[in-house]
Amino acid sequence: MLPDTAQDRRWMQAALNLAQRGVGQTWPNPSVGCVIVKDGVLIARGWTQPGGRPHAEAIALAAAGAAARGATLYVTLEPCAHHGKTPPCASTIVAAGIARVVSALEDPDPRVAGRGHQILREAEIALDVGIEAAAAAQLNAGYLRRRSVGMPTLTLKLALTLDGKIAAAPGQRTAISSPLSLPHVHLMRARHDAILIGSGTALADDPRLDVRLPGLEARTPVRVVLDSQLRTPPGGQLIRSASSERPVWLIHDDTATKDRLARLRSLPGVGLFCIPSGGGGGLDLRAALHCLADNGIGSVMCEGGARLATALLTAGLVNTLVTAHCGKVFGHGAQEALTQIEDTRFRLIAQERWGQDIVSRWTPCPPDHRKDHD
């Protein structure tokens, strides 16, 4: 391994910044950034395009052309080594005459898993692996988790009053967040592969769950409803807005009627996925997340109601909790955010202000560390 120099970190950070542009848009592939440098000067760059191709390395090498010979290529994830819809990036790097590759991480995809790096070594290309590895792993946490354990990362977002309520009354649609916080929520949506709600929220709120930021409308993620009996109305905003570019997936069990299945199956942009029921009624949440991972989803943002939020937290399926507290108190009779929750501990990792809302980000405490927070 070559020395971890400040210059190498600088160029890898540039590649990571490029990779950020594709987050939420490249599934089932990771979002990768690449820069090509020669004699200390940037000569080409690339990042994974929507849908996962072309790959970052292919774009950068095409832009560099003959100038790539003898240059150094920085890439945020191991170059692919398998033939798919595009040739292996590792072989393309060799053919371009690159002299050195700096790669942040090994790709856990079993079709790659070190083979891309091995192709480079066999071609006698100098290889340095691990620079800015932590930042690269954080950027593609969803992809890495999907590849390693068959589950997506899950972010649970809760908009709360000061007294911990999410609605003025159970089942009632209630505006809680301040207007200035809404663009931040839409940006969060744009940076996830999928948005998740339960059928209760679909029925009560009739949401669109799209991205409504100027210039980013095309970044609307897959909208997913956990709907065991397929109660989501075909005339609601979700189903009416479904298309091949903006799909809506409904996850159900075998209690859904044949009539509802047939009606929804005929609609454009609607995907239907049948999974087992949970032990206490409703869907098996772990099976639902496995289903999403099996279909290419690496990162999920949940905007569901109290029942779904409680169930996800109780099952230990939340990787990041985002709470947005507004300056309101709803008092007696309002809908509690969490009901019948087990003892669960989180660690504060960041806090900021969105308009009048105080937004906190939390990660679960390891079981053996929870006693430190008593």
C-alpha cells in the first residue's frame, strides 16, 4: 500500500463530492465518484449516472481520452470486474493505460469483492486501497448494507410537537413542521432510494411523497406502502401519480383480495409484492425490508405514522432517527408519536435548525453501552 498523502486525500475528497451527486438516483448500483489526475492537474472526472450507468470510471476515462495514459485515477469504490450491461471498469482502466489507482473501498458485491483490484494488480498498475474509507462507506451505507446483510438502511423521520404528538387527533391529517423545514424534508427524500409509509398514512393523508424542489422533481424516489390488504385507493394521489419513472410499490400479504390485486396490477407504475404476515398481525417488517433490498433498494426513509414508527423501533430496524420538534403543544387527545414502545436508547449525533423546527439526528446505542445513558 502506498503512503496516505494529503494530496491523495484531497483528490479522493473531490471524488467523494462527485459521488454525492448521484445519491438516491443510482440504485441498485452504488453512487461512485472518479477523478483522473496527471502531473498534479485534474484532467477528467465522472460520477455514476441515474439508474446506475454509465459508471463513474467509464465517464471519466472517456473524457480523458489519450491523456489518461500514465495518469492516476481516484475512485470511491472498487472498479467493477464483471460483464453486465457495460464492460468491466477494471479492464477499461487497464486498457486506458492508467499508471496508478487509488480506491477507497473494496466492493462487497460477490461479482467484484476484490476481483477488480486483482485485475489492476495483475496489470502491474500501482494500487492504493483505503484512503477516505470511512467517508466512502458512509456515503454508500445503504448499498453496502444491502450487499452485506440483505437489508437497506432505514431512516425514520418524525415531525413532533413539544409534547411528543404527531397529529391533533388520531387519524387526522395535521401540519406540524414549519414551512421553512419542508425543503429540507424534500431534500432528504431525494437522497434516499425509497420512501416508506403504512396504509393508515396513505388513507388518512392521501400523500404524494414526491420531491417538489425546483430542478429536483425527477429525483422522486420509489414510493412504498406497507398495505397488507391493498387498501390504498386507486384514485388517491399516490396511485394516480405512479409511472415507470415514479413507481409506487405496494407490499401486501395473502389476505389481499383477487379483485384488488387485479385492479392494481393493471395500473401503470404500480408494483405489487407479496410477503408473509407478521406474528402479531400486519406485515412482517423484516421481510418487507428484505423484499426491498432484493429489488435493489439500499436506503429507505420512513415517513409513516405512530403504529409503523413504533413497530420499526421495537423491532430494532431503525438505523437513523431524525426528529423535528416544532414550537407547538397539542395536549390531551392528540396522537402520540410512539405507543407501547420498548426501552430503546439512541445517541445524538447532530442537531440543526430548519426554520422554527429543531432537528436532531440519532443512532441506536449498542446494547452494552445503554447503561451509560441511564
